[in-house]
Amino acid sequence: MGQLCHKFFCGERGQAVTDFMETKTKKKAPPPAVPSGKGKKVVKACTIRKSAPELYGYWRQFENLPGFTKHLFAVTQISNVESHWVAKSPTGDTLEWDAVIINEHPNEMIAWESVPDSQFRNAGSVRFKPAPAGQGTEVTVSFEYVPPGGALGEAVAKLYGEEPDLMVEDDLCALKALMETGEIPTTEGQPAGGRQKAKEEERRGVE
């Protein structure tokens, strides 16, 4: 009996049982938020005279992002890897979605994407690489999204416009100014207290 039990659990049948249990316990990975070749993609980079750890730490607090991005109205941290995003266009149209961090290397990169079944499917990443000759850090942002249809598609079009690459470039320039000087200049060239402050005041007015 002992030999039979040993053969069952440790022989071919035993391996079959193990394989079956592993198959049952493995979680099927969800599909990517933006399938390869299906979305619009923007990649922009700039050099900021700050260290990679400092820039990484600032970006890792996603609630800081509306402070230098035109389209983001608010980001709320739900957990260490989950967050809720609210974007707002100049005409007042809003988009909301939840996102999760899918890859991260401290002081080097952060990658995130919208959760499955989001109305606005998007993904992004930011990489921090020391610039040559100690001239700060090269920050590279990649953002891609699937343009939805219908009324939601119209809202996305108003939000990102016809040239989303220019919007991302402007946001990076704003981040550079904010991190290097502590303020973001307005279009008239005068220093502003920061987009974050204005948006916080607007949110308080909404509440």
C-alpha cells in the first residue's frame, strides 16, 4: 500500500496532480490596457537639473502630477500601487479612471496602466537616467491610449487635442521649471504659484 501511495503521489499521476493544482492556482494575467499597435503613443524627454532619486520620489507621489500637467485635475492615491485619476479639458469635460502600477524600479522607472474595463484605456511610464557629465537627469515619459468612440471619444479629443505630443512636451517643460526653480511660468512669462494650487482651490470650490 505504501509503495502504491508513493507511486501515485510521486510518479506520473503525482506529477499530473501537481500540474493540475498549479494550473488551478495560477491567475490568468489580464490583457494590457493598450494592445500593441492599437493606441496612440507619445514619447517625450527632457533633462532636469535634479537627481534621479529626487525626481523619482516626486513623481511616485502621483498626487503631485496635477501640479505640472494641464489635463490632470486630481489624482488620489488609493493604495501603494492603486490610484484614481480625474482629467479635465478646457471646456469642462471630465474623464475618470483607476490605474495600477505594473512595474517599478526605485529611482529608475515607474510604469502604470488603467485597470481592466476602464472606459478610458491608457498606459504610461516614466524613466529617470543620469544625464552625461553630471548635468542632472534625463526624464523620458511614454504615454499611450486607445481613442474611445461616441461622446467619450469627443471628451478625449477635447482633452488631448489634435497634438497630444505637444501637451506632454509642455508638461515636461513645466516639471523642469517647477523642480529647478520652484515655480511654473505662465504663458506671459510671469511666475505662477503652480498649477496645483489653482486646482486645489477649484476642487475646494466644487466641494
